Amino acid sequence: MSYAGPILLMALAGTLVGGSMSLRKNEKHAAAIVVAVLAAAAFLGGLYLIYG
């Protein structure tokens, strides 16, 4: 089984979490929530590919 896809999805999730925190710091709360939801989806997608 190749773990490249899930690892890349989880790395993308980490990058998106950082972007969400940066947006929140800059008072762009709606965009921060959208990016955080995308980060959660990417992370859960990676978990699904590993364990599903």
C-alpha cells in the first residue's frame, strides 16, 4: 500500500491550518472558517485512505 497520497493530504491539511490561523489573526473570520473546514476535510480524507 502506498502512503504517498494520504501523507500529501495531511501535509496539505497542515498548510491549510496555518493559513486559517493567519487569516483569523488578520480579522478575516469567514475565510478562516472556510479554510479550516477544508483542512479538516483533507485530514479526514488522508485518514480514510489509510484506514478505509
